[in-house]
Amino acid sequence: FDTDTWTTIASTGDSADAAFDRANFNDLAYVGSTWAIAGDAGNFFTSADAGVTWTKQDVGFANLNIYAVEYKGSDLWIIGADQGVMRKSADGAT
């Protein structure tokens, strides 16, 4: 891969959000104009402005590591975490 063609959309240490800066990222998804990043310790962030700003979403996984985020069409987001826990959302935020 030619690294000159890659653009950074998220980088810990560049955010005003301390939780984002400490997060370990495990998966990401892009749908329409929304990016979603799943991480350790219940961290789940979305961005609607191409990664310029990120918003931490409370997805109810307080201390579980989130390993997967998928968009399955018809406004159905699915995330999976430790201990076999899965959740779904119509908008990826609530």
C-alpha cells in the first residue's frame, strides 16, 4: 500500500474527549455519512463529519469490550461485546 493515499480519520491523542484518547479500537463501520468505532471498556463513538469530531455513545456496555459493529440495512446497527452480549439500534446512537 502507498501510505500517501491514506487519510487519518481518527487518532487518539487528537481529541478533546479523554475517553476517546484512552480508547483501544476494535472495529469500525461506515454507513452513509456516519462513522462508528467500537472499542474496549464499553467505548463506542460516532462521527457524522468525516471523523473531525467524535461523540461517545452510551450503548449500555459499561465495562465490556465491544468487538464488532455492523450496519445491516434498514437502519439496523448491531454491536457485539464480551460475554456474548449483543445489542441493536435503529440509529447507531440510542
